Amino acid sequence: MSDVRAIESLLAFWADAGVDVALAETPQDRTAAGREALAPKAAPARAPTPGAFPRAPPTEGLDAGAVGAARAAAAAADDLAALAAAIAAFDGCPLKHQGARQAVFSRGAADAHVMVIGEGPGGEEDLQGAPFVGRAGKLLDKMLTAAGLSERVFITNTVFWRPPGNRTPTPAEQAACAPFLERAIALVRPRILLLVGAASAKHFLQRTEGILSLRGRWFEWRSEDGQIELPALPTLHPAFLLRQPAAKKLAWDDLLTLTERLDRAQRRT
């Protein structure tokens, strides 16, 4: 049984890292591919944007009507309590009708300097109605406390209902909830976004890489209407850290990077 758990943990590690195939359908000459990669190439006509990454493909299965309804409901919310009520009443996200007990919106300071955005509620979150309250949440709280951030964060997720079997939410499900999340950012007015895990980072940054490639690097996030621009830092999900404790150092380094930038910004104001 321990061997099975070890294999499951290793597979989860590679999945979080962005590996999505174990065996290609056709043979590949890796040596030739390596030579080609190392061969001199002509200079591009225009230099690429520093830090640019592949863009994510367009969202499939997107319900434009649901997104429009979410946008209208979110815009009508003048405070976080009204926004929470609007989310609970919203029927446009399919996850609401797939076994979730209740909507799970947020916890933390309403005027937080950092907004922590995870993937979606799990079983304990679905039961208690608050994000990050299970084992992974307890680890997140310990790390935030150690970094001096416990009173400076607002915590939420990309979707507000538990996906069946704790699966990763689809881009369409995230898109249905996105207007509410953007409204939360506008109301809280954080200085920094901390994107926790691959599903959150890929959704917000519209990138395709695994979290081990994205983590620890600063990006600029812009709201759909272009009115808000914020620095965003992807990091590892605490559930991943529970499976791979050796990776905690990477997540801790990310938190130190965040607190240093946050404190530097505060000293200037």
C-alpha cells in the first residue's frame, strides 16, 4: 500500500509540474532535437517581450450568457457582504448544481494588502463555507503567520463551489466566476495577488506552463476593463506541499519575495 501511495504522490508531483503525457504516440529522436535546439538561429525580426510565455488556448464551453449575468450581478455589489450574497444567488456556474453544499467565497481582512487566490473549495471548505480551512489551509495559515502576513491577507478561490471529487475546475467554470473575483479585487484593493497553485496561476495569467515554471516570478495582472493592474506572484499550492514536503522551501522563498516587495512599497508611501 505504501508503494501505491508513493506512486500516487509522484504522479501528482509531475501533474502539478505540467507533465501531461508519459509516452508519446510516435518515437522521437531526442538527440536530433537537442542538436537542433543548440544550432545557431537567425535573430528574430522583433525581440520577444521579456518574460513572455505561451498563451493559454481560448476557453471552450464558455457560457457567454452566464458570464454576462455574473458581470451584472458583481457590478451591482457595493461591498463584500453584497458580493457574497450575489455569489450565493448566482446560478450560472455549473459547479453549483453538481453536489456542492453551499457557495464558498472568502475569509480575511476586507482591506488586505495581499489577496490570496487558490483553486477551489474542497470537502472541508464546502462543509464550513470558508476557503482554505482543511489540512492545506492550516498549512497555508502557518506559512502566512510565519511570514508576518496573517493579518494582511484576503483569501478566496477561482471558483466558489466544490468541484466533484475535488477535480480541477475547468476554464469555463473559472470564467463564470471571474467577474465576481474581479469585483472582489476592486472592493478589497490589494497591492499584490498571490496565485496559489497551477489552476489559479494559469487562469489569472492565461499561461500554459506548469506551476514549477511559473512560481517565484512576478507578472502583471490587468482586469478585464483595464482599470486595475496589480503585480501577481504564482506559488505552490499547500496541498502540493503536503504531498512533497521538500518543496516547502520553494514556497517559503516565494513568501519572502512577496513580503519584501510589499514592505518596500509601504516604505515608499
